[in-house]
Amino acid sequence: MSRLSLTLRLAILLACFAFGAMATLGAALYFGLKAQLSLRDDAALVTRVDQIRTLLQDSDARELIRDKPRLFENMLGNSESLLVVRAGSGAALITVNPGQRSIPEVQPISADAALKLDDVRHGQAADGTPFIYMGANVRIAGGQPPLQVISGRLLSERTRILTDYRNSILAFCTVTSALIALLAFFLAQRSMAPLRRLTEQTAAISVGTLSSRIDQHRAPAELNAAIIQFNAMLDRLERGFTHLKQVSADMAHELRTPIGNMLGQIEVGLGKPRNMDYYQHLAGSNYEELQRLSNMIDNMLFLARTEHAEEAIERTDVDIADEFRRVGSYFEDVTQERGVSLAWSGSGTLCADVTLFRRALANLVANAVRHAQPGSEILMLASDEDVHTAVQVRNVGETIDPSQIGKLFDRFYRVDTSRQRSSERSGLGLSIVASIMQIHGGRCHVASAEGVTVFSLLFPRRQAA
């Protein structure tokens, strides 16, 4: 079963609301009319009984009843009324009962008491039609025994009026609600035009048109928030897709170089017979290229695993001084070979994944050793600031151009590709550092001036985190 459209739902809800509102108003009018008609009928019955009682008091009642019985029939006015006049012994002196209804049993009102609306009794006929009645005693002049008057009326006319009024209200509510539903459906269809335009615009966006944006000026204000968020999502997708294409292109370029080198060397080696020394040199060169490929693949896999690893890392309290000593011991031979020294200063703890922290620090130290001037000192520093703990690696070398600083953490980016052998570098070391800081909720910072370059790792402190 298909779900109802928003337009149809809106039309149905509005029609139901209109029907309920008009039905409530109609019910209030109906019960108000019913109360007024009931009050009118009760007052008419009281007036009639009072008139009959006055008439019987002012004349010789028995002669009046005997000589002019039709006078009382005319006083009733219609065939739905009932009148019974009884003597004190209970014998009926006159009975006006065109409908041949049963005489109700009623306690008559005292002859000296004034008649009130509360004295009227309400009942129902056999067919459910409302029936009102009342009884009263009449004091007869001349010492004659008192008479008892019982009068009633079947309210068929009132029932018919109320029924027609109720049916008219229901018919009016139904027809009006149907018209409102049709009008609401038509207006909702016109109001949904911006959504249809939005659907058409989003349907036209594909991989090749990620630069397209939804036009916000023609849309109603209610859609502004959704359009803004959708355009922001397109911005993120476009940046991510562009980044992915750039990474794919860079990776293809990095893979093509070692593979091309190996194919060229092998092709030359197979061109004619060579001695064993040549083949050993060829195997060693190919081994270096394969090692570079292996390192590159390992680094790319590491970056892929750390893209969404914020919840997977194991944070512990890391002693920074101990890690400085560990990294210093690891790079002792490399620094001696390069003719530089490695020192550290500062202490403290930070909340981080110890394995990832070691890798980030080692990548920065390796980068500093690679670009440090011979005879200079590489310094590792630690300090606590207001909201973060800073770990810095400082080296003396060539000043990095400001235009290149923003690209240092891009994948496969190198400031100077000619400084070291291509087999030793893949351009992913600083990208790995940036990813590690990202999953820790921290950030990287680079400053380079007057030959001094400082890489900073800013870890959020435990309180701030």
C-alpha cells in the first residue's frame, strides 16, 4: 500500500479540522436551540394549566365542563395535546386525548401553590418521542369538591424541527469540509512547487556537477535551513571528491615512478647477457624500489584505518620525557650519520594513544633529521599551555616558504624532491602526523623563519577534553 502524499495528507487534515470545528459550533447551536425550545414548551404547558385552573375557578366548573366541552379542546390547539379534568372522587369529568395515550400518573400541585417550570415532568412516548406533562388541583367556589387537572403534550413537532436542524448542520459541515479539502489540495499543490523545483535541481546533481548549488533565492523561508545544509553537504562532498581524485592521481604518479624504474632496468638487463655483478646490482635496486612501494602501501593503509578511528584509539597517560628518551635512543645512529645532535627538554603527561604518539613524534624527528643542517641541533620540547599540551620538534635548516607551509600535511607533497633519494620518502609522513592529531582532537602547527623550523603537536588537555 502506497503512502499518502503530503498534499493529500494536508487536505485531509484540514478537512477534518474544518469538519470538527463546524460540527462543534453546530452542536453548540443545536443544543442551545433544543434548550430554548424545551423552555418554550414547558412555559407554554405551565401557562395552559394556569389558564385552565383560573377558568375553572371563576365559573361553575361542572356546568362549564358539561355545557362547553369543546372549549377545552380548542384551548389545547393540536392533536398532540392531552387534557384530563377529574373530580375529587377520581372520576374523569372531561378527557381530551386525540392520540389515545395513556394517562400518566402525576402528583398534582396544590391549589394554593403557584405553578413553576420545575413542576413540568418529562418523559417519552412508546416511540421515543419526548412527552411533557403536569398536574394541578383547582379549588372550586361554593364549597364544591376540588378538581384535578392533568395536561400534557407530545413534542413531535419539536423533535422534527431539531432533527431537520441537526441534519442540516451535518450536511453543511460535510459539504463545506469537502470544498475545503478540494481547495486545500489545490493550494497545497501550488505551494509544493518549490519542493518540486528543489527535487529537479537535486536530481540534476551528479558526480560531474558537484559544483552546482541549490538556488536559495526562489525558495520559501521554510526551506532555507534545508537548502543551506544541503549546499554545505555538497561543499563537503566536492572537497572530499576533489581530495580523493588528487590522492588517486598522486598515488598513481608515485607508483608509476618505481614501477617504471624497475621495468626500465629489467628491460636493459634482458637486452643482452650480463655478468653476475650487474644482476646483483639490478636486484638490489629493484629491492629498494619494492621497499619504497611496500612502505607507501603500508602508510596508505594506516591513513585509511585512521580516517574514522576516533573511538577506536586507546588513550592512556603518556610520560612525555620517557618518550623523548625512547625516540632519542632510536635515532641515535641516524643523527650521528647525518652529523646532527638530538636533545630534548621539558616533561609532563598527556592523554593519548601511546603507539600513535610515538609514530607522530618519530615522523617529525625523521623529517627534522632529513632537513637539518649538518652540525646543528634538533630539539624536542614539551610544555603545558591553557587548554592543550604542546610537543614541539625544532631544527635549523632552510626556511620553508610561507606559500608551502599550508601544503606540508597534504599527501605525497614534498617541499624539495631532490633533497633525498626517492626511495627513502613517500610524502606521507606528515599526512600521517596530521591524521593522528585529528583522531586525538588536536591539531598541527608549523612555523618557519630565519632558518628555524618548528613543528608543534597540540594535544587537548584532559580537563579541556
